[in-house]
Amino acid sequence: MNKVTAIAHTNIALIKYWGKKDEALRLPYTDSLSLTLDDFYTETSVTVSDEDQFFLDGELKSNADSQRVFNFLNYFRLKYNVKNSFLIESNNHVPNSAGLASSSSAFAALSGALAKASNLDLSLKELSQLARVGSGSASRSIYGGFVQWHAGHDDESSFAEQFDDASNSDINILSVIVNKNKKNISSTEGMNRTRMTSPFYKIWPDVVEHDLIKIKPAIKNNDIRTIGEISEHNAMEMHALTMSANPPFTYFDPETIEIMNIISNMRNENISVYFTIDAGPNVKVICHKKDVTLIKEKLEQQLANARIIITKPGPGITYK
Ligand code: 2P0
């Protein structure tokens, strides 16, 4: 049987997804909006086989470590009446579970490869619906550029679509990696605890709606300063939710806060630079392409142990 290979890129949420109203289908409480990134991706090959097996970065994973992938295979088979088992070989070109959203590219690539290996001719919208059930943010990684995930109210109505292909955007992102260790509190657990216990969660849908209304024209106008301001504020609004959960928690490490301060100081020098942070300690820095080298140098001068990768808007799913 032929091997089918799909490549999908990670995305960074500018307006965050934080909370599900349906666990099994991964239906979110709110829309979210992301930028797909060029340099972080997952390449996944699928071969029809006589048993399900999952290799990650060349290593055969135990049944326990494959459970999330196997559950997804079962969902896929049931949804599309597929009878086959699959050999899955996935290679991540991102540090795993370090707030770099590797599950977004992973489940997007897996969805595309599974559909192709099963001779299903799925639209991008259908792939987005499928990927969403693997990991919410994966619904957005089907597309390149700026992508909006419509929360919807059921499986059919919850999917992402491209908002802008970013071909006219001067935006650059610096990925500042301070910690590659797996996070203690998964996104799934973190968002559930927040939703159930933070007294501020009830205003989160309004916060997102408001931020989306402001960021969309800024994206169309290539207004990176406004994109940065809104994204940074939205990230802090999300992290304020984790700190007000019970028991409270944070994804910030000391280095995370150090980087936030460095960015803020650069703004005092009139450099247009902003940050966003996901469910981990690493920081994504948002800036104009013309400033990216200077900003990288300044970060390197002030951070002894950080790894900094410059990237730009990336493409949607492709096949080899
Ligand atoms: C996002 N994050 O919008 C948000 C912001 C992290 C912070 O989506 O539970 O792995 O698998 O649906 O997609 C990371 O969570 O969560 C995430 P699940 P996912 O990108």
C-alpha cells in the first residue's frame, strides 16, 4: 500500500481559544484567530496497515502514549466508515509541548494524510472539522496566513477558514524558547479548570468578541502595531484567567516575565514590538520584518540561555 505524506504548520493564536463547551467534539466557547508559522511544522506519513501503530520522531510509541492518536483514528473511522488500520509516522519540526502548539500541526497533518490514504476527497472545511476533534487549534493549521476558527454550535458549524493569506503582510514572529520541557498542566486541563473556577471566565466571550472586531481591520491594513497591541492584550487577558482559577496556576516561568519586560522596554525606545504567550513559558514576539534583526540582537544581548528563531507567515496543508 502506498504511503501518503502531509505537511502542516503550527499556528500562533493572536486571539486565543481558551475553553470548550463540548469536550468530545472540541467545540470552543469562542472564535479565535491565528497566524500560521513558516518554520514549525509536522510531516506525517500514513500507510494502510493491519494494525494501528504510531511512530513519533522515529520512535514507536507505547499504546498508552498513542492513546490520543488512536482515539482520533477511531473517531475518523466511525465518521467516514473506514475499516482500515494505519501505520502513522510523524516527525515534528517543533520542540514538543513547549507552548509551540505542536498538537496544532500534528492533528492537521494527520487529518490530511488519513483522508488521502483513505481516498476521501475532503474539502479544507471538512479537514478543519476533522482536525478540530484531534486538537482544537489544529482546525486552524489546515490553512496558511491569518485564520479564524468559527466557534459554531455543533460538529458541522465549528471550523476554521482563512481570513487573509498574509501575502501583503510585513509581520515577522520571533519564537523565543526558554524551556523545552513538557508543560505540567495541559491546555485541555488548564482551560477546563479555568472555565469551571475562574470568576472572570464569564466575561471571556465578550473579551474575545471585542478583540476580534478590533484586530480584523488591522490585519487587512497591515497595521502591525495594532495587531501587536491587541494580541498582547488578549494573551494577558487569557493568562489572567489561569491566575484567577482555583487552584490558581500560571504558564509563566521567571524568564517569561523577563522577556515581557525586555519587550516593554524596547517599546520605550520606540520599537514597535509586542508579545504573545500560549500554554507554556515560551514567548512569541510580533514585529515588523524591518525590525526583526535588531530585536533578535537585543533579545540575545539580554537573555543568556534563550533560543530565538525568526519566522514569518506560513502556508496551509500540503502533500508530498
Ligand atoms: C490557542 N491554545 O488558541 C490556545 C491559546 C493554547 C493557548 O489551542 O485541548 O492543544 O487539544 O483542543 O489546541 C492549545 O490547545 O487544545 C491552544 P485542545 P490545544 O492556540
